[in-house]
Amino acid sequence: MKKDKTKVNIAVFVSGNGTNLQALIDAQKCGKIPSAQIKLVVSNNKNAFALCRAENENIPVLIAPRKIDDFEKEVLPRLAEFDIDLIVLAGFMSILSADFVNKYKNRIINIHPSLIPQFCGKGFYGLKVHQAVLSSGQKTTGATVHYVNEITDGGEIILQKEVEVSSGDTPQSLQEKVMREAEWIILAQATEMVAQRILREAKL
Ligand code: GRF
């Protein structure tokens, strides 16, 4: 099929529940991501609920092996086949190789549930991040969307949003609050920003 040159083609990589994928789908439906379209959802977990969310919207899905070498070997040709310009990691629980990242330099973004450079890098994922924030006694946390490079959570920051920590918060309540008040909002905003950048560059 001929490529629509007014829109960036996105593949969303997921591993779990997929609420961030849902936020992207919803934002796309109500016109908040006019410069891009979700063309493919890739999961390294065949049981991820995110896959149901994609199927409900008739978005093609690809289930790939968990082992990262096999995952990348299987996924790369499919990304080419779907003419993917931008990869959004939305709760994708594996670390991509430097080789893969370099093939999509400045074309992979990730959502992380803290204000990078705090509570990020190896070992900081899921509830562990929020547990660490609570143990530190910090009064604010938040989320970050950043470019992906070969350093875990180390690429250039695109957007951040702060969230207040309350005295009664548990790791679970904080996770939910960070998702609702920050992740779902800035992931859609950053996706549109990066898509606009890619379209601008393509016209140069
Ligand atoms: C989110 O907190 C995201 O920041 C992190 O993993 C979680 C995934 O949630 N990387 P979901 O699958 O999008 O619901």
C-alpha cells in the first residue's frame, strides 16, 4: 500500500496491560496525534492484555519471542514491511540492543514512571520505581518521555510532568496516580511532537 506522507507510521512495543497504548489509541481517535498513526503493536508477551486493546481497534499485532536477539531478528523485517518511522515503547519490559537502537536512531521513544534522572536505569521498573520514591520521602515524582539510546533511560528527555506524592500513598496508588496524571498525557503529547519533527525533517 502507498505510504501516506502526511503521517508518521508508529509501532507500539508492549509487554503488559497496555494502558499507555490505550492512551495513544484514545488520543489518536480524538485528533490529538494528527501527525501519526498506529500501524502495528508488537508484544514480547503473548498474554499481554495490550494485545486485546490493539485487536479491539483492528490494529495488526505481532507476538515476538522474549529473548531479545530472537525478538529483534523477527521484528526488524516486519517494521520495514509496515513502513514504520517511529517506535513507541509503552510498558515494554526488555532492553533493546545497541544495534537495534542505532538502526532507529532518534526514532524510538520510551515512557518511564519517574522524573529522570531520578529513580531510573537498571532495576527501576514497575512498582519498584514507586516504592523507591516512597522510601526516599520525596514529595514529588512524575513521568518522563525520552529518546531511547544505548544507555537504559539515558536518552534525551522530550517531556516530563510532575505528580504530587501524598502521605497515604502506597506504591500501587502512586503508580496509578503517575499514570493518570502524567504518563497517559505526556506520552501522547511527546508522540505528536516527535512525529512533527520527523515530518519536518522528511521535507528538508
Ligand atoms: C508504565 O508505568 C510505564 O511507564 C512503564 O511500565 C508501565 C506500563 O503500563 N514503562 P501499561 O502496560 O502501559 O499499562
